[in-house]
Amino acid sequence: MAKKELTFEQAKEKLDGIVEKLSSGNLPIDQMVKLYEEGAELSQHCLGLLSAYEARLEQVDKYILEE
């Protein structure tokens, strides 16, 4: 599944798994770097989704306040 297709919850779950693996410290450095890169992408994806959700909520608030 492409990162763009992941829901916030799915991306966060994957990110939590990466953090757990990295925290163990028992991985070769090249694997740690790959996981870090994937984690950074997932983090950006989550932040983008949160930003989009915030914009949607602001639109709802604006609509409600105009009535």
C-alpha cells in the first residue's frame, strides 16, 4: 500500500513499529537508516493528513458561524 493511501491510523501504527525497532538498537546501521527514512516519510504523511483535517474543521466552523 502506498503511503499516500494510508489512513492516519495505519501510518501511525507503522511509525510506532519503526520507533520500536529503532529503539531496540539491535539492527545493522544500514537497516536503521532505511527505517529512519521510512519513519520520516510516514511522519510527513501524518502531518499532512492532520493539516488537511484541520482545514476541513476550520471550514465547518466557518460555515456554522456564518449561519
